[in-house]
Amino acid sequence: MKLLKVSVIALSFLLSGCGSLVKHMEGCYREYYAGTSKSIELGYYVLFIWLDVPFSAALDTVTLPIDAVCVATNN
């Protein structure tokens, strides 16, 4: 049971904000919360990815000022 708890905690840390990290590594884009959108898009195919959506939303909120500059300069 302890191994299961440790595994779940480890996986949640490894997956936290994954969609946002992937989208921000691609560079500037023309929409806000693109990482969260990516996680939701992947969630239709993989149920486990729904654990990542709150973390992606939090990371996208933290990087919102950077995204605002990217959106403003790309229009």
C-alpha cells in the first residue's frame, strides 16, 4: 500500500504542468492557456492526463504575463 501511495505521488509530480511545459518549449503562440488546452485535448484519449489539467492551469496562470507579451507581439 505504501508503494502505491509513493507511486501516485511521484507520478503526480512528474506529470504536473506537463502540457504547459510542452507548449512553452515550442515558443510563443497566439492564445492564452495553451498548455491547459493541450492537456484537455489529450484527455479525450488518455484518462490519466486529467490529473495534469489543474497543474497546467496553475503553470499557465504563472506564465500569463509572458503569454500576454507573446500574444501582443504576434498580432
